[in-house]
Amino acid sequence: MRLMTWNVWWRFGGPAWRARQDAIAAVVEAVRPDVLGLQEAWLADGRSQADEIAARLGQHAAFVPISVPPVPEPAEHPEQVGVEMGVGLVSRWPVRAVTRHVLPAQHREPPAALVATLDHPAGPLHVVVACTEWEVDRADDHLAQTRALAALLTDPGLDGDLPVVFLGDLNAGPGTPELAPLDAVATDLWSAGGGDPDAVTLSSAVPFAPLEAVKQIDRRIDHAYARPGRPGASVVAHGSVLAGTAEVDGVLPSDHWAVVTDLDV
């Protein structure tokens, strides 16, 4: 089962977001993930970025609104007006159920995780997609959110024959306190799948990289995790690589690079 997670930078960057949308879709079409988690995805007029990508792939989609990062006020350009921020899911298999799981926050409106149950041929496949706090002065919220995600992943209600999957932008690199709760309960699929230990997903080489994000820049902050669905089962991953690192028709798709890994089921 091919997993992919990507922070797709909402409608930031001015009107070029439309060209970026096409570039994002082209990369996803080339990778052909079975499950794709999207962060900083948009929703406009009742249709989400996940819907758009799913339509191109002939797949299924889900979306929930979140507060991280907040949408610009005032809008930076007209095509941001009235557009929501959220996390999305694109799936090869039908989406049986979706819930919005609120995460803790003291310093801003609480963000949320998307929790989906997919109709995988081998049984229900539970997938969590999220984006966490990033501000240095809100480290307490950041850690509380990753702890909450670890608790969510280990909810016995998600047990079953298949692994429980997390896809998201955790705004923290390997070995940081914020990742410790997830490392304690789940397998980092990048490392398990043989990914480059020096890889980064928010690179200062990108012309529009957020260089002010000193805690995240030039680190691997986008992650795929999984834990066994039942005792005695194992998590096996391979082929971990980055995607979306090159221009498509002269356009860089996002300020983040995507993570791709194959998970045995």
C-alpha cells in the first residue's frame, strides 16, 4: 500500500496557486498513492482540494477544516476570500466514515485531525491526517497536540487486522521532544522504509521557503507513522522517498516536499 503525505501550501503565493494546483496533481498522478494525506489544503464553494485531486485520479476524498495555520486576514489576494484551511485525504478505497478530532490548544483556536475509516479489501483501514502547531512560543500546545495524536493512534477502537496510519505535518524533526510521544507508540515509516536520514521536507532551497520558521526549516517535519492493528503484528515499510522536489512546467508545487513510502499490509 503506497502512502503519501504532503503539505500543499493552501492558496498562498498569490495567483500562482492555480499553476501549483496543476503541478501538485501531476506529481500525485505520477506517484499514484493508495492513500494521500494533505495538509494546508483548501475548501472553496463546497469543494476541496482533496476532491479535485481525487476526481483526477478516479479516487475518493475527505476533508475537515482546521485552524492551523490561520487563513490570512485580510486576504492576500481575491482568490483567498471565503476559502477555508484544512486537512484532506485522497483514497483508492471508499471512505466509510470521517470524524473531526479536536486537538488541545491554549493559545489559538484548537486545530483538529481528520480520522477516516477506509474500505480496504482486507478490512477497515484507519487513517489519521493532521497538522500541528509550529510557533516557537507555543511549544506547550505543540507537545500537547502530538501527545493527543499518540493517544488517538493507540485508541483500541482503531484496532483491527490492518495497521493504523498517521500522515501529517508535525512541524518537528526527528529526535525532538514533540515527536517522542509518537515514536513511543508507532513506527516512523520514513526510517523503517530506508529513507535518507538526512532528508528534509521544508528546504531553504525553495525560493518561497518560510525562512522565519527556524524550528522547522531544513528539517524533516512531514511524517508517516503506523502502528500494528493487533498484538503480534508487525509494521514493515520500504521504498521511502521524497516527491514534489522539482518544478513541473516551471512551477514548484509547494513550499514542502512530499513523503512517500510503501507499507506492507
